Amino acid sequence: MKPLFESIPLVINEGKKRFEIQIQGNYAFINFSIFGTQIALRHTETDPELAGTGAASAIVEKTLHYIEDQQLKLLPFCPFVFAYIKRHAEWKRIVSAKFKDYDKL
């Protein structure tokens, strides 16, 4: 994670069902749904002003740490999150073995 994002806190916006970070008034966020001990990450997005800054990777990294800390099992439906885990295989440890594409990670 780029040092720029290390001090920016992860916010859980329950009303919008998303994890978010705010950088100079702009947002990076991931939509989620929780099913018991499983959490589905559905969509990652950043405001256009954050394009190319690493904000999307930062929100994913912070979210994965949160999921692990909460001892939840991940369902990475979001293509960006799925690709991130594929590039950072150590995160497969928190993916639910029941996830349909688990063997593709």
C-alpha cells in the first residue's frame, strides 16, 4: 500500500453498505453484503479524481485486513478484488472455500 494511504482510516458506511476511504474530499469504496460469517465484496469504485493514485488497491488492502480481523470468510464477486487476490495470493487464506471460483485464485 502506498504511504499516502497508510494514515487514512477505513470507514464502514452501514447506510450505504460499503467500505470507504476519503482522500481530499474524494472517495474509494467497495460495496458489500454480509451473510452470517461470510462477506461478499460486490463492486469497487473510486472517484475519477483518484484515478491512477493507487486508491483502489488501498481500499482493497484495508478491507481485506478488516475482514481477516473480523474472522469473516470472503466471497470476492468484485472483479477488481478477485484480480487483487490473484496477484496477492497470500489473501486467498480468507476466501471461503465455497466460493465458486476459489480454484481460479
